[in-house]
Amino acid sequence: MPGLVEYCDLVMGNLWAAEKMLGIPVSASITESSGKEEYLAHAVRTSEEIMRRWPKAKMVANTFRFDGAGGTGIRYYTALYAGGKLYQSKEYLADRIVDKVGSGDCFMAGLIYGQYSGADYQETLEFATAAAFQKLFISNDATNQRVEEIKKFMQSYEH
């Protein structure tokens, strides 16, 4: 992966993937009981290290997807480090989901769409997060969501 990352201006994954695939350690203080603020603070450190090691990277996105009680529900939020600042999405909760497969691809597609459509970093992150969250309710690895549907969901979601 490091050989591929050197060509990327946008890197996406999570703290544990950065450790496993890029050799950027997750602090021993990060545990299953860590709070959101601790995860986000670590996302800043991981993002800055990715940008230090691979200077072409201008944005680093992290997903935080945690199973609910009994493994049926989900808690989902994301972060984007860009321009020296961390942006965080709203948090999404669901009691049940259909399929996790493809949600990361959907998130990355949303990030790319946001950037190419001229959205600012926060709008880009919110769009990508909503697209990925909605994918959790679609079986298999592809989505059938349209941009308008994702934007409508973004405006109407309350937990």
C-alpha cells in the first residue's frame, strides 16, 4: 500500500487500516471504550503522519463504524483532515442494517464527488458520510442511490 499511497492526494480508511497497511501505529490508549473525541484526536495524528510520509496527500478521511449491542445495529461517523483542520460528520445510528459491504467504496465515491462538484470540505464529508450510511441498508456491494436522494436524506436525518 505505501507504494500506491505515494501517488494519492486523497487517502481514505480508518485508524486500524493505517496501522495494518501503512505502519502508522494506533496508540495503546485507543480501546473499544474510547470516546469519540479520543478517536478524532487520533485521526488528526494519523492524518498528519500520512501527510508527512506521503507529501502528495492533501486530504485524509477516516471512517468510524461501530457495531451496536448484539451486533445488529451500528454507530457511524467520519472525519476529514484537510487544510490543517479536522472536519467531522454528524453521527448516524441505526438499530439494524442490511449489509456493510460496499459502504467504504460509497464513502470514497462521495468524497470524490464532493471534491469534483466544488463542495467545501464539510459539505463533501457530510455527503460522503450520508452516502455510505445509506449504503448500509442496500444488500450486496453496489448502490443504487442518486445524488438527489442522498442530499434529501442528509437534510431529513435525525437520531
